[in-house]
Amino acid sequence: PSDAALQEFRRWISSHGADAGGAASPAAVPEGLGLVAARGLSRGEVVAEVPKKLWIDADAVAASDIGRALGGGDLRPWVAVALLLLREAARGADSPWAPYLAILPRQSDSTIFWSEEELLEIQGTQLLSTTMGVKEYVQSEFDNVEAEIISENKDLFPGSITFDDFLWAFGILRSRVFTGLRGDKLALIPLADLVNHSDDITSKESSWEIKGKGLFGRDVVFSLRTPVDVKSGGQIYVQYDLDKSNAELALDYGFTESNSSRDSYTLTLEISESDPFYDDKLDIAELNGLGETAYFDLVLGESLPPQMLTYLRLLCLGGTDAFLLEALFRNAVWGHLELPVSFDNEEAICQVIRNACKSALGAYHTTVEEDEELLERENLQPRFQIAIEVRAGEKKVLQQIDDIFKQREEELDGLEYYQERRLKDIGLVGDNGEIIFWES
Ligand code: SAM
């Protein structure tokens, strides 16, 4: 945005008393706009205090002419807020939010805005399929809203709203709404939403809260604190979300972090409908809080998620182990599956996973080594850097999973299986593995 627009925004903010006595000021920074400390700030000091009347949220929708047209309809909260945002943006200087709308970015580096050519760089990644999935979802919401609301209320939306406009609004919400303000609490909070993210902020404590009550929320404010001390002129940062993977950061905000705990891969496992024991397996999975399909998030450098091996053993159960699926075992079977069942079963789970890793790894167009070499170059375009970091991270996790199961394959002979445990339990095998006969 222009300096004039930024000046105007600052005036608007302070005229509403949202700037906490001028502790921080919106300014141009490497991440776009950001919040800069106007004086030395100590950890926990309030840097923005935004009154509810400045928020763009469900209540603002209800109070607007869009709200009247919707008449309490059943739009999803984010769609309603997106429509208000687009309507206000179209009103230009007439909108009460005009100074805020003027400083909103036109685009970010979120993968939802990438060109086809840019998307080629993430060929084979889970990020590509989630990005396509999200865009399809936004497209279908747009088609509904266009048919049912936009075209029925031409007076409210005089200029036409395109899919690109709608995608922009979605991207704004996705990248600016604080984690935790979900569903009908979803809100754009001017000023507070200028705060950028840094992975150096590691406290799990939230840096914001909603304060005050008051009839009709008159005294409600959104209060943002700095999580660390900041020198005068320094930028205030928060941690957006410690739990988001690089793929999620890339999709939601358009940046990635080189921290390996952000590298992750979601394995999808499924009981096949053609499995002869489909019904029993599904029943057992459901009794234990899982289903026909189960998703496991694997993170670089971390051990396998709980229940993954158990579920896998269930998927692969067959042959002479199938007796464990009998109704008689229904309450105990999950416990049995937590440990190796048989050589064949354990070998099968290794093969299933290793084949899945091989086929996933085959879909990427570069190797980890090639990616790492590229990352050493200077002045990489932001989107290119995001692409390389995500595709390298996914491959590293896949290789790590493959390594875990490769090692397991080598140890199959030394594992203890169900039958041996059973014999020990009933006292027929000593601790050293010798069979105990009728000792005196
Ligand atoms: N910088 C934003 C602006 O100009 O309006 C304000 C913060 S907004 C809540 C989130 C967006 O800021 C992200 O989508 C991304 O574009 C940018 N951003 C925040 N933290 C960043 C970081 N650490 N690195 C790169 N971009 C960042």
C-alpha cells in the first residue's frame, strides 16, 4: 500500500483508540506490513486493543444490508464474512472499513494463488493435492453463493463478483484470522492482524485474548500482547501455530520454516472392501476409535504415531492368524495387535508400508539432494523456496518411514510373536525359551 494509505490507516486506528496508546505502529517490513514497537516494550505488554465495532465478523454481517438480505440464512460463517468483505471492498471510500481495506494485500504466496507453472514445482506432493482440494471447495462454495445470493441481490453486489475475488477473500481470512477464532467466532481484527510470525517465538501461551463484555458487546476488545521484549523500532512477532506443518503454513500463509519438526507426511491407511475379513476388521477398528480409513501424521525425527502399527497389523491380518478376528477375541484382539502377531503379519506390514513409500517417492520430480543443493542458492523466489522446502520435507519423512520398516524387516527373526507370548503366559515356556514339560 502507499504511504498515504498507511497514514490514513494509522489515523483511523488511533481515532478508535485501538493502538493501545501508541505502543506499536503499522509499518512496511520484509513480510509486507507489520507491527513495529514505538518504544521499548516488555514481554506481555499490550500492543493493540481493537474494539469490536472494527471487527469484520458474523455480528458485522448481521448488522449489514447483506445480513438483512440473508435473513439469518444458513451460510457458513466464513462465506458470510467473505461476502461482507467483498461488498465493503466494492463500496470503496463509502465503507466504514475503507482505511483497513486499502492496506490489505492483493495476494500472498499461499499455494492457492500459484500459477500452473508454479504448481509444477510441487508435483507429487501432498501439498499439491490439498491445494487443489481447497480450490475445488472454494469453487463449489462460490457456485452456490453466486446462484443463491449474488445473482438474487444485484443491488447489494452491483459490480460482479468473480471466483478470483472470492478466492482472494478466502485467502485473506485463511491467512489473517487468529487460530482459535473458528466457526461463528471467525473475525478479521484490523491492526492486530498485521502481526507477523516468527518461529523464534516458542511459548505455547496465546498472545491474544478477548476482553470485556457489555451489553451488545459494546466494550468488547481484542487485545494483543507481545510475547517477548522488543526494542524500540523492532518488529513485534507472534507464533502463528506450533502444530502446523510446512505444507499447512504454505497453504494458509504462503511461507515455510526450515525447522524439521515442520516436515510431515500424512499416511492414509484403509481396510480394503475386497478384504475377505472386511466386516470383522472394520468392527474391531471402530471398537477402538478408528474406522475404515485412518490418517497418521508422521513428523521428521519423531517416532511412529501411536496405534499406527496396531492398525497396520489389523489391516494385514490373514492366513493362519485370522483366528484372532473371531468374535471370541473381540475384546482382547486390539491388545494382541499392539505387539507383533506373527512373522508373516509383521513382514506384510513392512512390505505394505515400504511399497507405499516407494510409490509416493517415485512421484516427485527431484531428489532430496537436488532440493538441498537448490536451497543453498541465494535470492530464491519465495514461491520457489516454499516449493523446494515442502517437497524436500515430504521426501525426507517418506525416507525415514521406509528406513524404520526396512530395519524392522531385518529384525523379523528376533521378534517375539503372539504364539510365544501365549505359551509363556500359560507357563509352558521358561524365560529362556525352553519348553517346560512335566517337571517334578
Ligand atoms: N504481513 C501481513 C500484511 O502485510 O498484511 C500481516 C500479517 S498477516 C496476519 C499474515 C501474512 O503475513 C502471511 O500470509 C504472510 O504473507 C505474511 N507473513 C507473516 N509472517 C511471515 C513470515 N515469517 N515470513 C514471511 N511472510 C510472513
